[in-house]
Amino acid sequence: MSTRLVINHQNKLVSLRHPEKAHKPDNPIQRKPEWIRVKAPTHPIYHETRALMREHKLATVCEEAACPNIGECWSQRHATMMIMGEICTRACAFCNVSTGLPLALDEAEPGRVAEAVAKLGLRHVVITSVDRDDLKDGGARHFAKVIEAVREMSPTTTIEILTPDFLRKEGALDIVVAAKPDVFNHNIETVPRLYPTIRPGARYFQSLRLLSDVKRLDPMMFTKSGLMLGLGEEKAEVGQVMDDFRIADVDFLTLGQYLQPSVKHAAVKHFVTPEEFKDYAATARVKGFLQVSASPLTRSSYHADQDFALLKSERARRLGEVA
């Protein structure tokens, strides 16, 4: 892929990971408010985790998506594995993962993921992927193989997956749900009005239908989805997405601040304050979600192990009340 130099969120020159964005006008990167600034990672366990990822030749969304929480999470040996390569077939306006034509699937990858999970001693692991529109099943069988490999090597580890939308991939969802992950996560990302500019390769109602179909296939499987805020959405629109989620019986909602990876990505329209996030969280709880995580630094897999324990506990409590 051809590359060009641009300014990133740290005001450094970097090679452009998205050649398809090169022609777009620059969106200046705003100075982040105090409440979302994080320190550079220095903990020795962070470096151990990074070395383990390199040893097993694994990609992580923590690195590829430039997650601000990488220092904290990796220092606790929590890393979100990104399978099926580092190149995505989509070109979302918010995402820092490289876009292009992916390589062939690595058949040895499920075993390497399982080995890394075992060495890290994870109680809960999050596994995500790039979009693989080039594959007939969108990568569904590969997801299933990874789940099976982790189960075999670490039978007590709970597994959370964060999948693509499997757009026009008939039967793909059935394959993944049959592999029995503990949590099925698929992010809506933004409100439907912004899809044409922010998530042009996706369809809002396809993503919503995917989440609903998980419950149709396995009513007891936990489902999870999230939104990035600060892209220009209105509060009423966020509320409507929450209602759509509840109709689809989504259990867990995450809300976090969008951070612009480079000047060629979508601009931050608004830095949502911690108080606004608290208001959104209160609204979501009233609407009936089992679990809500809403803060400027919230990401899909942030504190996922702790949140999964709370998710199970809240479902048990509500089922007990019904009984």
C-alpha cells in the first residue's frame, strides 16, 4: 500500500495507514481536556505483555486502534486479541486500523491465541477481528476455531468476542453463536444519521439485527454493544439507539469518547464531559440494561473481566426477583 505522512493525535509525523483517506481535507486535532489525558505506559508488566504478543505473533486492537487505555490494561496483563490479520476491508472514518486487501488466514493463529491466553493466566479474554468482507463466511469459522482452541487450553477462562457485522454472509452468525462464547459483542459505533459519513461500509439495521439474532439463536448468551460519543450526535439520537438496543434485548451498553487518530479521520465535534456521561449512564440504567459502562475512556474491552462478573451477578439477581 502507498503511504503518506500525516500528523497524528500526538502531533507527530506518521505514515498514513489509510491511503483511501489521503485525498480528504485535514481535520485539525483538538487539544484533549484534562479528564481524558493518560500517562505513557512504563510498568514492567506492560512490557512483558507486549513481548508476549510479539513472541506469539499476535495483533491486538489495543495497538492497532491506538487505545488510550493500553498502559493500564497491559500492566494488568489484559490484552484484546485481534485475529485474522491487521488489515481491514472497511474504511470507517473513525478507525485507526489499516485498510486494504488482507492476507490469507493463518491456520495456526487459533493455537497461538490460546497459548497467549494461557500464559497470561486470563480469567476473561476479549477476542476481536478486522472486517473480512473478502471471505465467504466473513471469518466466522476462524472465530469458532479460536474460541474452541482457548476453551481447550484454558477451560475456566470466559470468552468475549467483538465481531464484524457479517454483512451479506449468510449462516456466519450461526457458526459463531454455536461456538458458545460467553459474551457476544458487536458495536453499533454511532447513531444512524451519521452512518453514511462515519461507517459507510456498514448498515445500522444490519448491526441491530445481528444483535437481535444472537438472542434468537441463544436467548441466554450475553450481548453487548457500544457507541462512541463526540461525533456530532444529539442526545435524543443516543436515547433512540438505547431504545433500539433494548428492543433487541442487548444486555450491556458501553459509551466512550471518540478520539481522532489523525488529521485525515473524522473530527471530534464535542468532548463529552464526565457529568454528561453520568447522565447517559443513568438514562441507560432506567431503560433496563443489565450493565452500563459510560465514561470518557470507556472502550469495549475496558475492565471487561470485572464487568462480566457484574453482568452475571445482575442477571442472577433479576432472575431471582422474577422467581
